[in-house]
Amino acid sequence: MPILDVHDVTVAYHRKPVLWDVDWTLDEPRLVGIVGPNGAGKSTLIKAMLGLVPLVSGTVNVFDQPVANVRRRIGYVPQRESVDWDFPVSVLDVALMGTYGSLGWFRRPGAKQRALAEKCLEMVGIRDLEQQQIGQLSGGQQQRTFLARALAQQADVYFMDEPFAGVDAATEQAIFQILRHLRQQGKTIVVVHHDLRTVPRYFDHLILLNVRLVASGPTATVFTDENLRKTYGGRLSILETVGAAVQAQERTP
Amino acid sequence: MSLLAFSDFHLAFWSIAVGCVCGVACALLGCFLVLKRMSLLCDAVGHGMLPGIAIVVLLTGTLSSFVLFVGAMVFGVLTAFLAQSLSRFGTVSEDSALGIVFTSLFAVGVVLLSRFLGHIDLDPGCVFYGLFEFVPTKTFILFDVEIPETFSPTLRELIATLVEVPEAFPTMLTALVITIVFVALFWKELQLAAFDPELASAMGYNAQLLHYLLVALVAACSVAAFEAVGVVVVLAMFIVPAATAQMLADRMRPMLLWAAAVAVVAAVVGYWLASPWVFACNVGGMIATVLGAELLLAVLFAPRHGVLAKLVRNFRLTLRIAGEEILAILYRARENQTRVDTFVLKDHGLSRFTIWLALVRLQRQGAIERGASGWQLTDTGAQQAESLVRAHRLWEAFLGENFELPLDHLHAPASRVEHFLGPELQKQLAEQLHEPSKDPHGKQIPPVHEPQMHSDKST
């Protein structure tokens, strides 16, 4: 049974395709890196897998089921900039949000959820900050808070959007240790990543993306000069032209 | 019934009650709008619901019916929905879409009102300004009680006031109760959807549904409040208490409580200021004015985010830097065996007053003393100065190692940074530089002492 099955997925914003016919299957738990230049559709791909953006075509299955059926087994770490860090909540409040998915409508988190959230903060090393308002944290501490929230989701598959962006060296190491720990527990983690230097060390499976899937598979075989050249060596200009044509056609029916 | 038939107490009591109930309901919902950065939405909903009201009045012929809420809520949600659709399917940005939709709907409402409803008691003036003063004059009797003659006059008046309830009050109270129930019931979902809507969706919560529920309630509270305070002042009741509360609280629950408190204060103080004994003016307008004043007070005096607090923090920092500079100067003077009588700290933009204040403070702390040979460090002062000079010279060493800077360029940057290098950072620096004993100028870097100087570092 495949863990993740992305079948021929195309995603468009304002009708212009930003991700073309991505077809990818993962059969075993892996620590997966999604790598590609700016605007390659890396975030869009994980949002498509999470069911957060409508698909123009194709299907996504997680554990052989539509995403909507298995939400409790999925954890998500959005980009750090996607939320307002002046929001009036404490670090513990944010970690507790991780448990909301298992609670369902109306039920409030209780002592059990609180203990779990505290344990997760402990794991990422910011237990002592739990009563701080989140705006007082450094960038690295904010990212750790997000990671603690994801751990509190107790998922089997995690999607993380640039968890290493803008964090200090110590936090980067701490996050990587936790990802590896999760991986050893048999979880699958899909990470959008931008630092090519650390790719071979961090990930055992790789997706090279540039509007289309350039290559995917074990890092050892996929992370080659030629594949990187294909990924970073500019778009396929014909795709851009066709995309613009699709957009223009549909605008004037 | 004429205005004169009611005692001043009755008018004041019920006016303030109406102001509080409307204000609190709006303030609670306003918190979520402000946190979602959608303040404009309540403006839009407040205006866009007007055709709903007009249609309901047209069909039923009355203003005080439950159906009025339904009409307002339908058109409120429609406003939000149309705006969202317009920005998605048209080539219009989100804020202009909202602006287009609500002004158009409001215009339709005005047209309907002026064409068909000229004869009904709902004039555009009331829509804009509200008729706060008249709300308590249309009443009904809650209980028909006989008030015993033996009661004191005050008690009798209180009972008489409480049983004669303004017609608008029950609907407003309902709006408040529904709002509180909504917030309590969906507390966790509202918080999550406001903070991180994507995660809410990823977890399977229908953030969109919650959003439209919120919009519907905003419409309901707007309609409950607008007869009293008018369509423009309602906006202030939504946004201003929430914005004030945001300055004062850094948790959700305190924020909502603060917002409610701000609304209540505005209702009481606003009514009093608008009364014939003070300014004799429009109550709704005065309530909004008081809200504005409360916000201003919060901006100035809020403990963490206020202007005054920031000034105080800045001055404290300046004073600390001045004190540390003085200690460092005296330390170097002792090294070079020179005499110090006056301090000039032009590099740091420190005024003579600040230097004087810093000197007084250091003297009181027993860090420095003035003797026959000028200013001198005491033992405690010397210890503090040592840590500072250590930080300064470590930073110079760090700059010398890592930056292409001539030797005479090292002092100024080090003087800026030295005040922020606590014991932990000093330790890291020393480790990275392999525990240097001398700075690039060849001066001795003082060894570590028990750290005390930077224990109160305020960053």
C-alpha cells in the first residue's frame, strides 16, 4: 500500500497552471526533500497533497484513501511567515493547537492534551518558554514552536514548508535531529527545502521540482549534477507559453 | 409616549444598559475581526445589510421583528460572499471587491428605503446617526407589579424602571447572549481559524463555514445596534474596543475581557458626557468619541506596547549605557594612571543631564566615588567595569579576526556592541577566539569574573 500517491496532479492559480502533471508515489516511510528554484511550485505541491488547493486534474491518495478521510494521520508545518506572530497566544497555546485535530468540533483540550503539548515543547527544547507570547520569540524559537505543534498532532505523515528557513544553526540541528527521530519511528516527512548543500545529509528521498517533476527517487541516485542542471537551468519555455495560452483562452470564452 | 413621561433615572438606566449590551456584543466579535485583519469586513457588512432590512420592512411593515435579523444576516453574509466571489472570478483585488459590493448594496438599500418606505418610521437620518435618546422611550411592561407604598422612593423608582423595558432591549440582549454562546462554543475553532486558517483546513475544520457564521453574527449585532447608534458608530463599537484590547492584552481571554470593559466604560461615560448636564449632544457620537479617547489612552499608556512605556524603556537603556561608559572610562584611566574630573560622551549622543543622572546612580550604587584625585572606581565598580571592558576588547578581537578593518576603526563599533554582550555571549566569543589574552591593540583582556554586570540586560 503506497503511503503517498500523487497521480497526474495539475494545479492552477487563476487558471494558469503552476504545477504540471506531477506523478509520484512513495511506498516506504522516508524523509523526503522537495527541492527546486523559487516559483517551482514546491509549496503548491504540499498544499495539493494536503488538499488545501483545488486540483485541476489528478488525484492524491494518502494511505490509499482521499486526504479528507485520513486528516488525523497528517501533520502540517506551514511557512513561518504565513501567520501573525503578534497574535495574543502563548507558546503553549500554539502547541496545544496541534491536538485540535484529534479533538473535533466543540471539545476543548484537557489535561491529557496539555501534557502532550508540554512534552512536545520539551522535545524541541523550549519548554521553559511556554508562557511567553509568541511575538517575543526569536525566529528559531518560533520555528521550534511550530514543530512542537506538529509533533502534538501525532501524525504518521508530516508536511513541512521550509522548516529550516531563517533559523539559527543550533535550531537547524535540533530540527534535523527531530526529523530523523520521527523517521526512525517509521513516520514519513515531506520537507520543502532550499539549501542544496544539506540535501544529501538530510534526506533519503528527493523530489526535484520545477513546475514539473524533474526527477524523484532515492537521494543517492537522484541528486546528480545533470538532474540539478535540469531543475535549475531555467523553465521549459514551451510550458510557460502553453500556460499563458490556457489562461488567455479561458478568460475569453 | 413623550420623552417627559419617563424619569431621568429611567432614561439613563436603559440608555446605558442598551449601550453596554450592544457595545459588549460588538466588541467580542470585533476581537476576532481585528485578529483576522478583517476590520473592513464589519464596515462592509454593516452597510451591505441595509437592503435586507429594507426588504423585511417592506414585507412585514415593522421594524422590531425577529425577521429583521434574518434579513440583515442574509444580506450580511451575501456581502462577504459576493466580495469573495468578485475577487476570485473577476480581476478585482480583495479590498476593492469588498468596497464595490458593500457600497452597491448600501445604495440599493437607500433607494429601496427612499422609494417605498417614506411612510414608515425608518428615516435615513436614523440610519446614519442612530436615535439613542429614543430607544428607552418605546417600552413595554415586563411584569405588572404593585409596588408597595412602604418601599422607599428610591427603591420604588428602581423597580418601576426595571419592569418597564425598552422594546429594543430584548433583541439586543438576545444578540449578546447568542454572541457569547457562539464564542464559548467555538472558542478553540475561532482561535485556530483566526491564527492559522490553513492548519484549520488541513485538520478538517471548515474555516469557511466558521467565517460566514462570524459574518452572520456581525450582521445580527449590527442590526441590533444600528437603530440605537447608527450605522457608522456601530463600526467604532466593533473595531475600537478590540484594537484597544490588543494594545493591553497578550492572550485571547484577557483581550476579550478588556474589549468588553472598554465598551462598557464608553457606554457609561459617553452617555454621561452626552447628557443635558454636560454637552447635550448625540449619544451614539459621544460613545464613539469616548471609545477613540480610550484607544488614545491605551496607545500612550499601555504597559508593554504604549508610547510612554517605550520612552521609559529607551531612557533606562540610555542611562545604563551612560553608566557603563563611565565605568569603562574610569577603568581605562586607572590602567593609564590618568585623572578624570569630567565626562564627555558625545559619541553616544548622551546629554549632560543623562551623564549627571548616571553619575548620581553609580554613586548611590557604590560603584564610584569622588576623592581628592578625581573620580575613582570602588571595588564593586571595578568588577563591573572589568566585565564591560572584557566585552569591549573581546569584540575588538573578534572584529580584528573576522573583518577587514584598520586598527583605529575597532573602538567605535566595539563601544556600541559592548553593552549587549552578556556573560553567555562573552563566553561564546572567547571560545571562538581561543581565549585570547590581548585585544588587537595589545591591551590586556580582563579575565572572567562572577558575572553581575549584565544580569539585568534589557534587550
